[in-house]
Amino acid sequence: MKMNHVGIMVGDMDKAVEFYTKALGLRVVMNNTKVIEERETAIGRMCIAVFGEGFKGFNIAHLVTSDGIGVELFEMKERQERHEVDFSRLGIFHFCLQVAKEQFPQTIARIEEFGGKTRMDIMRYHPEDETKQAQMIYMEDPFGNLFELYSHTYEETYATDYE
């Protein structure tokens, strides 16, 4: 099985597309498109099945990472202004993007320039071992959605023992 895409709820589609393309380097596949609640088309019926009766419509945009993973942005007509992280609730709470550790400073600066926030300092997974240089940092998009930056692949980061 392969990862195909992740869906993210955002508060302002134009700002979200700008953030995910200019701050994180994703590419637009399908720009901001309005979806209304209706039963005449397959997409309309599918959205009712997913979101339920009365979802009122939304804007959607499809982006893609440099390695082909899709990022589907949703701006619902009726929504909260900001995502509130609640670590006591079950469910997905972040996604992760990989960038070379040498690119961390300028990537973080771009994220902040386009409305994102830094949640912590850059940390190394194995600070006691100079041969293991994997780094990470938690960030937020302009709407409070959490994401992580990794300097190494998932396997490189976890294929060794760490405490």
C-alpha cells in the first residue's frame, strides 16, 4: 500500500494555497474549485455521502508534494476559524514533510513569513551520537493545523534504536 493524499481543513482557501505552495513548495494540480450540495452529479452525491445532508458546500484545491503525495485542501462554508489541537482526542493530529536539514532555517522562515508558526526548537533524535543527524520540528499552518518537518526519511530516522 502507498500513501496517496491527505485532506486538510483550512479557513481561507486563497491563503491556504499561497501558504502550501510558497511556504512549503507544493504544486497546484487543481486550483480553488467551488463544490455545492446537489444530487445531480456523481461528485455531488459523493460529497453528500461523505459530509452528510446539509453540508452547505465548500471550496477545494488539490496540491501535490515533490514526491507525488496529494494534499487536498477543504474550506467548508460553515467552519471554525482555527483548528484547536486537543491531544486527548483520537484521530490524526499532524502530517510530516521532509526537507534537507540544511534547508530547515530558510524553510522555517518561509513558513513564518506566510503565516505559519513554530511550535518548538529544532531537535535531534540522537543528540548523543554525531553519526545520527536526523532532526525534526513541529510547526503550524496559518489555521492551526500541525505538521512536522523531518530532515531524513522515516526509515532513516527510526531504523536505529533511540531512547
